[in-house]
Amino acid sequence: MPSDSEIFTLGHSPDPDDAFMFYAMAENKIDLRGYRFEHRLEDIQTLNERALRGELHISAISIHAFAYVSERYALLPCGASMGDGYGPMVVAQNPNGLAPNASDEEIRAWLRNRTIAIPGKMTSAYLALQLYLGEFDHVVVPFDQIFDAVKSGRAGAGLIIHEGQLTYSQSGFTKILDLGEWWKRETSLPLPLGGNVLRKDIATAVQRDLLEIMRESIDYGLAHREAAVQHSMPYARDMDANLAGKFIGMYVNDYTRDYGEVGRKAVREFLLAAHRRGYLEKAPNVEFIA
């Protein structure tokens, strides 16, 4: 039995899919085995930066950022956010000069003439866009202000993550590119966007306990979907319950329960492709908690 002093910091995004995954832990719906958790809700860019400093015991993280923390953290084999044929999007208002059925080369040429608002340089969305486009002019903007950056003219296009993937049209934007769709076409793999990491300096027996608690929390949410979605609604910006449920369904799926062979291959291929292209100095050792 853990001692009272064993409190683990648990970082995750204030987004409906993360809230769904951690519902059972936050509301004590499952056996926490005597462990206590201090939930830290922060945007993914902040969590990435905190992981660089090793500040949290367990944290949601961009797969891109994992490349920089793999010596200190290992991936949990559950909790993945994978876009299987869909993912972060590049959108614009009135994309003049670009046909609706434009080829990749036409899209690349169009985008290279514009500044693109991105949600953070360690996000997987940014790395995926680099793989698609190469180097490009960009401005870093908090993910929930990207629409405003494009509307104001600060950027000519925006790279959107989270709920923006479902609300861009009602906000007056046109989709230019879906990076998850492109990656699936190129590799036949899902696009690995986010995962959960655990500090390697935690005792092995405790690591296994924390993994089982996390897995049980995900399974509980999936088994009690309606209640878990309702728990997630305070984090569902600009979404009703139906839309929030759709978003959760996109990113809490079979890969979330376990990466499996395909999910693990997707992570390795994504980071290896970034290394080959020069966006990562070295290919990280992709290690999963056993």
C-alpha cells in the first residue's frame, strides 16, 4: 500500500478527450490503489515545456515533444491520441487562387507564400506540417486564438488542433489540408499526435500500478460513455454534447486503449521521418512502460 506521501502530479490538457480519459480517476470511480493524484490542467504546449524540465510524474505530451524527453520519460502503452485518416488541419478564409481539388504541389506552393499560425513548435501538428511542407513562415499563437490570428490578417492560414477540426466551417474557414489524411495516404499509418508519459525514475512496481490505473480509467470512460462525456463538457469549447461526443470518439479509440503494433510503428515512423528530414537531431529511443 502506498504511503500518504505518494502524491503523483498528473498533467493533461483541458480538452474533452483528455477529460474523458481521466474521468474515472478524477471522480474516484475506480480503485486508485491508495495513490493520490494532483491533476494539473494546462495547454499542451505548456505540458510539453514542463516535460522538458521533468516537472510532472505523469503527463500528456505531444509525440513530437516526446523526442526531446525520451531519456527521462517512457510512453504509457495506453492513452494515445491518434488520427486514423484525419488530424490537424490547415484552414484559411477565402483561399483565393487555390482550387477545391488542388494537388499537393499546388497546396504547397500556395502555403509557402503565406504566414501560417501554429499552436506551438513542439506540437505534433507542427512537425507533421513540416514533413508535408518543409520550412515555412509561421507565427506561434495559442491554439484557441488561431482563428482570430487568421481573421485579423496576422496570418494567412492557420494550423488547427483540438475542437477547431470540427468547428472551422461554422467559424467561416475553408479546409486547405488535413494532415492525418495525407499521412495515412503516404504511410498507411495513423498520425500519432499525443500520448501519456511516465517518469522513468519511478519504481518499477509503482509504474505498473500507475499504468493499470490509467488503463482502467480509460476503460471505465468507454464503458460509461454518457457520464464521461458529461464530465468532459466544461472543457468542450464551442461544442454541444453531440459534437463533443464526436470529437471524443475521434481521439479516444482502440489506439487509446493500447497502441498495439500499428500504433507503436506509427510513433517510430513519424519520429524517424522527422529525423531523416533534419527536424530532429537524433531518432529517439521509443520506449513503452511494460
